[in-house]
Amino acid sequence: MNSQKIVWVTLAAFALSFAAYWVILAWQPDFHSRWLQGEDRGVEWLTFIGFLLAAITAASVLKRYRTMSLPARAYLAFLALFFFVCAGEEISWGQRVLGFETPEKVKEVNEQGELNLHNLRLQYIHPKDVFSIFMKLFGIILPLALYKWNRRDDSPARRYLPPPLMALCFLVPELIDVTADGIEDMQPACIPGRFLKVIASQNEELQEMYWAFCAFVSVFLIRRAWNLRLRRPGS
């Protein structure tokens, strides 16, 4: 399966999962609130799994391709570490699962009183904004800006960036964010009022889940590009 087919399959999976999420909310709200919505439930754990798979996949490239240049190794090590931190942050490093307390100094500066970085109150920029900027650069801006050098499966840029078509997948969480921001004010007639608050509150959780699987598919395609290089004569 070439990279284009992988991207289209990913988009189809996104569409089906998104539809299933809201169908479950409409028809089985108790199941939705118990198993999908909120902390330590399905969406959050899927986000953790997606980022963890991305980190493991990036690390596996490092382990296999020991002859790559130092900048390439540094970049892939950064991706592995970045996505590992994203996975840990998503579950507050297992704090609620393991039941340990937040240190007082962290609790004072954390918006949710938890042991994580993404809820820290900083003066000039929010940690979540840093993450959002990176995902836009990695998944949308750079792949499209470097389209000329990144459009073919055997392009050297594919060893570092997802293909340009992957930007469509990264647009899914962006569109969720854009369209859900004002949904409570819009109050569409087709959505019962009791769902509006849930939809607005789930905006961020769904966005992070799709980002996580965008990250995994992207790193999987990067690993695939290194595999193609390895198969070529003289590599």
C-alpha cells in the first residue's frame, strides 16, 4: 500500500470514528459518559495510545538505521521524545491511575492541580499553544511548503516529514477546533440542547485524539521512507 492509500484509509477511519462518537452520544448517552467522555476514559486513552505508538515508531527508526547522519538521528530522537512526552502528559503521567499526589509547588501553578506541563500557567505563552504550533508546522505547513521536494514516496524529505496529502488528516482536528468554538452560541436546531455543553467540552479531547493518530501515521510513513531507502542499491 503506497502512502496515498494509507492517508485515504486514515481519513476514512477518522470520518467513521467521528460519526460513531456522536451517534453513541445521541443513542447511548450513559455509555458515552461512562466509557468515552472525560478523564481516564476512552478518548483520552486512545490519545495516549496514539502518541505512544508514534514515539515507539520513531525510536524504532533510530534503532534500525544506525548509519544515518547525526542531524537525522537528533531529529528522530526529538520526535520520539516529543511524542512520548505528549503521551505521558495526556494521562498526567499516570497520576490518577497510580493515585499519587501533586507536589504543592506544581499544584500552585497548574490550572488543574495535576502533575503535567500542558496545564501550567505561564505569563507569555501556554504550553498547549507550543504543542499546537508544532503540530501545524510538522503536519501542514512544512509538508505543503516543501511540496516540490516532498511529493514522491522516494523523496529524501519523506524521511523527516509526512507527505503533503497528510495535511488533510491534520486539518481534521483543526476543523474540530474551529467549528466547535462557538457551537453553544449557534445552538443549531438539529442538536438537542442537552448535547451542546458536551459537544463544546469534548472539542479539545477529540482534537487531541486525532492529533495523536495523525502523529502515529506520520511517523509510520517516515519509517516507511527509511525502509525504502534501505532497499535501494548502494544504500
